[in-house]
Amino acid sequence: MRIGVLGAGQLGRMLALAGYPLAKDFVFYDMSGSPSVGLGETIVDRNGEYLDDFLSRVDRVTYEFEHLPVAIAESLARHKPVHPCPRALQVCQNRIAEKTLFGQLGIPTPEWKPADSAEALKAAAQALGCPVVAKSVTEGYDGKGQAVLKSPEDAEQA
């Protein structure tokens, strides 16, 4: 089985290293122009010109991180199985959508409140109690897009 991986970074590398002993082969599709996976076949395609080539080389598709264009995953899913599905990718790219879905499914999360301004963040910090970790709705990862509020007055700085 040949598994196509959207993204070609360190998480893709770890995925492949776990999969090779299970007799899986991997083809990485890199849209950044600077893949770092360092193993397996890698297709570098900044302009989306080689999606058909990528599809012809794989049996199914996954992705190594959530910051990928959902439209590409949807396009690929019309031709090959994509796991997790593109809808899962779309939800995990937005923390409000993600936390809301978890709540609907009964999956516990820390208490949270959305805030779209310093005033709303201050009110959320007051309601939740500090310390509070404020996180961007999109694009944050590994601490990027986050701020720790030790008191509600830290909201303006955050």
C-alpha cells in the first residue's frame, strides 16, 4: 500500500518511520517548497500542478499537520480515500469549531470562551479565572498565537 501524505515535514517523517516496518510506502506532497522529511518519494508542488501525478502514485491519502488547504484535501477525496476526512481537517483548523464539536460529541475540554477583542478577552478571563491561556482561533501551533494572562488586565497586551 502506498500512502500519500500532504505535507513533508518532521511529522511526516515520524509517520513514515512508524509505517515502514508495517510494509507501507509513502509519497509526500509538499506545497511549501522546502520539504524536510528526508526520506521516501517527495513531490514538491508550490503551484498545484502535480496533484494528478501524486494521485497516480498513491492508494490513499492522509496529512501530517492541519495547516493545509481544505480545498486540496476535498479535491483529492473525490479520487482516493482521504483519512481523516476533509471535514475533520476543516474543523481542526478553527479552535471555536473544534471546541464546539467536541462539546456536541461529549468530549471533555477545559472550560473556554471565545473572545474577539481585548474587552471580550478581559471578560472571559474574569469569568474563567486566571491564569488563562488565550489562543488564536486559527494558525496557532506549538505555542505560536498564544498568550498567558495572569490577570484580566493582561488582555490588552495579549
